[in-house]
Amino acid sequence: MENQSSVIDVMRADKGPEIQNRRKIAALAIVGLVDFSLISLFQLGYIKQLPDLPGKIFDSKKVNSSQDAVMLGVPDGVFSLCAYAGTLFLATAASRPSKYSRLFDILLGGIIISQAAGGAYYLYNMAIVQKKVCVYCVAGALVNFAALKPYVSVITAKE
């Protein structure tokens, strides 16, 4: 049998700046998946209480069970999980040049930018409207903001 490199071997061996930025985006999406899995399990009733930091300002239960945490009748944690999964898929799918790479990058940008805007909205809502903070939501917002830099690097490298 010949010693052939698999697609995964090629991807893992690539040290180029574009793939490095895609790896950062994918890693951030995985962190977001873990974070919002906890939120989703709480919103679905599987977890009864999310641990919070000490202090009266921290109330993940209130934030994640509020009306603001529901979109189209579905808990927002589930939407975030879908977005992070999409981010992971698109960051990986566009790693190999194909006729769809540009489309994947545009869709990836749509998700990343939408999540960053959503993160900014939720931070505003927690601080101004609810006056309570969910540490898991703050972590998610930071993940969303952090994904913007490597995404911009991916897009500007192609121009």
C-alpha cells in the first residue's frame, strides 16, 4: 500500500497564516460550543442551576431564563450552538481551496459578524436592561469578538 497523505494530514501540516487563522476561528467556535452547551442544558431544564461568581450582580439564571433569552420561541443558547457549529464547519470547509471557498468565507463572515453584534446587544441588555450579568454570556461575547480578528485576516489575505 502506498503512503498517501490524507486531507487531514495535509491540513494538519499546513503552517500558512490563512490556515492558522482558520484554526483560531475553529478553536474559538469549539470554546463557544462548550460554553453555550451549558447554557442550553440550563435553558432546556437538564441543569437546574448554573454556578455563578460571588456578588449580587451575577445571576446567570435570571439572564438565561428571561424573555430576552428566547428567539422565535426557542432558547437563544440553541441558536448560538447552531451558529458555532456552522462557524466550525465553514472555517474547516474553506481550508482547502475549492470553487466554494469564497462562498464559505462569505457565509463564515455572516455568522461571525452576526454573533459579534448579538454579543454586543446581549452585553448591553445585561448591563442596562436586566442589570444582571451571566458570566457564560460574557464569555460567549468575548469569543464572538475574538473571532473577528482572525476572520479579517483570512479575508484580507485573499485580496
